[in-house]
Amino acid sequence: MKLTQGCFSFLPDLTDEQITKQVQYCLTNGWAVNIEFTDDPHPRNTYWEMWGLPMFDLQDAAGVMMELAECRRVYGDRYIRISGFDSSHGWESVRISFLVNRPPQEAEFELVRQEVGGRAIRYTTIRKPAAHASS
Amino acid sequence: MLDVPHATTAESSETNFDLRKEAEAAGITDTLQQLEQELIGLRPVKNRVRQIASLLLIERIRQRAGLASSPPTLHMSFTGNPGTGKTTVALRMAKILHGLGFVRRGQVISVTRDDLVGQYIGHTAPKTKEILKKAMGGVLFIDEAYYLHRPDNERDYGQEAIEILLQVMENQREDLVVVLAGYGERMTSFFASNPGFRSRIAHHIEFPDYAEAELLVIAELMLRERGYRLSAAAREAFEKYIALRRTQPFFSNARSIRNAVDRIRLRQADRLVSDLNRLLDVADLETIDPADVLASRVFSGGADAQRSAKP
Ligand SMILES: Nc1ncnc2c1ncn2[C@@H]1O[C@H](COP(=O)(O)OP(=O)(O)OP(=O)(O)O)[C@@H](O)[C@H]1O
Ligand SMILES: [Mg+2]
């Protein structure tokens, strides 16, 4: 199952050329660009690990693409995303975030319902074990 | 992107080019003219810059005409004595390359060994990469590049920086232009022990020392920029100053002139303030008198020379 998180995730995966353009858009806007990776892409897991420091003083996307290439080389078997953080007053938050790498074997999730008092329902997203996912 | 076979057939419709318009659109006519006016002398350097600009312009037109074109290698080395204008020209070069679209952003990141080389194992690569990332899309100017290489210490971390640089200079030629600068002989021995650099650099540009007449014009230009002018007698005094200063130690071409100009301003101000009972007019404020020049210690054996050792 194709994981859909962040911008563009219902589109076909972005090519490197398209990623470069998005990154350049972030840099031109003065946003800090971050590369993050994880092997736990649960939708509630907001804390991915950072690849290096936020890149806030670059002029050109080629610098970010250099880091991305390095990150893919080391963590090519994980999810990698790029985000753009806008530090300007009033925003101070992530303005864009999109996936730039998927593991060969995607993570799979399952929605579990639990009926509780008064016929209310609780939902839980649980990750299917890897062996199960591969079938 | 140039080697897509059908791109040629699709775009070969353009067959005529108005060269003047093309040059103006790229902004090189202006930049070259500015280079001509603001930098005195440096004939060989200006010629070379013009050649490079022409090549880039023609290359760009050829590309549109659908002719075979390969992105030229633009890495350069600037060699010459202190104060001959290497840093100044590097900044201009970035503008030209940017105008012609051969670098995407046109910033210049100016670094020396300390910005690239770390203090302990594992420190150098991230430092060098950090600088490279900032320089992407522009020009990386490495001043006194020979300090990267310490022949007496084969474990020196400089070697690691050199290897990263060589790799990026080769593989990311469209992403950045590297300019190495330094004094002539030391650069020659640096290239001799790092042939990788030599072969990756397409343009070796030598900056000649300035002639006395050129130094005088530079002085006048600097004074004009700061709103001063030399009186006729002061001009003569300054000619003598240049002739003497050139023979003294630590002479560093245009930079020595800049320092001299700064000290002349001090002496002029001192002279004016020494007589509080007079009324000044604008001419007094602008004019440099011979006394302001002649008071220099260059005329009495050159204690000034010691002071200008540090720019
Ligand atoms: N041809 C010139 N015309 C006018 N000013 C010049 C010229 N060349 C150099 N200068 C001035 O001289 C000063 C020193 O020049 P610059 O810093 O470019 O020298 P450099 O070759 O980089 O010296 P170093 O090797 O010591 O770093 C600057 O203030 C610059 O503006
Ligand atoms: Mg310099």
C-alpha cells in the first residue's frame, strides 16, 4: 500500500527534478529546509529523525539535493521527507512537507475499531507486522 | 538536458541571432564596461575575462541553434602578488557568470583553509560540505588555496577537504564554479603536488604587478570615490611616494595605495584641525596638499612599510 502523507502524496512520486524545484521554492521564500527520515511512519509519529541541521542559509537547491543523495545512500530503506519551516513572525511553523523516499517494502497499517460504552467507537491505527505486509 | 536527441530537431528553427542584442540581454556589455572603468590596468586579466564571456555567450547561442554544445569548464585560478585585485575580480566574475546564466544565483562564498578544514577526525568533511552547500549556484572563492595542502604532514586533514573539492568540481560542474587564488610561486608548487586541481581548472589567470603610472591612477580613483582630489603639487609628491614605496618591504600593490590614501586623509584632517581660527571652504576640504603626502615616513626610510605589513 502506498503511504500517503504530506503534500503531493496522492500524485506519482516526485522526480528529483521536481523535488529540486520544490526545494528551490522553499529557499526562495526564505524557509529552512529539513531532511528527516524514519522507519516508523505511523501518521501520529511527528518526530522523525533529522538528517543534519536545518538548511536555512543556502541559495540553491543543489546543496539540499547533495544532502538528500547522502541521506538516501545511508537510509535508502526508510521513509525520507523534506519539510520547509517558515520562521517568520506569525507563521513559525512548517509550511510544506513531502515524501522523497520510500522503502522497497512499504509499511502497512490497519484501522481497528473498538466498541465502547453507549455504542461509541474508538479507532486505533496499528501497523501490520512486516511478515504480514509482505504477503 | 542537452543530449536529448529530439531536442535539436524541435528547436533548430532559430537560425539568426542579433549578437549585440544577445550580449546586452545577458548584461555582459555593461559588466565588461564597468570592469574596464573601475579596474585600472590588468590588461591580461581583462582580456581573459572578455574571452570567457564571449565563449559563454556563443555557447549559449549555439545551444539555441541546436548545435553541439557542451557546458564549458569554468573553474579558475588567479595568481598574483598581494593587492593585485584577485578578490575584486572574483566578485566581478560571479556577476558575469550569473548574467550569462552559467551560475544560477551568483553569490560568492569566500573562504580560506580554516573554513574548510577541521580540527579533528570527522570534522573536515561536514565543514567542507557545509561551505559547498552554501556555494551551490554561485562561486566558491578559495583564497590562499595552497594552505589546504601541508606537504610536511601527510595526515593533515586538508587532504580530505581537497578530495571532496575535487569530486564536486568534477561531478557538479553546472552547480558551482570554484576559483582558487594565491601568490604565484606557491600556487605553482601547490598545483604540482595536486595535479587533480590543475587538470580541473580551465583558466589560469595571472595578475601582473601594477606599473607606477597605474598606481597613481588607482590612487586618484580611490580619492575621487572618497570625495578628495590631489593638488598638482600633491600629485607630484605622490608620484615620488609611489616610486619610493615600491622599493620598500611589504609593498602590496593597490592595497598599499589604499592604505596610503587612508593615511593621507588622516594627515589632511590633522592639518585642517591644527588651525582652529580659520574658515574652511569646500576646496579646503577636498584638496590634498603636498604636505599631506610628504609627511609620510616612506620619505624618511620607510617606517610606514612596517605598519602596512598587515592590510
Ligand atoms: N585595478 C584596480 N583598480 C582599482 N582598485 C584596485 C585595483 N586592483 C585592486 N584594487 C583595490 O586594491 C585593494 C586590494 O585588492 P584585492 O583585495 O582584490 O587584492 P588581492 O589580489 O585579493 O590581494 P591578496 O592577495 O592580498 O588577497 C582593494 O581595495 C581593491 O579595490
Ligand atoms: Mg584577496
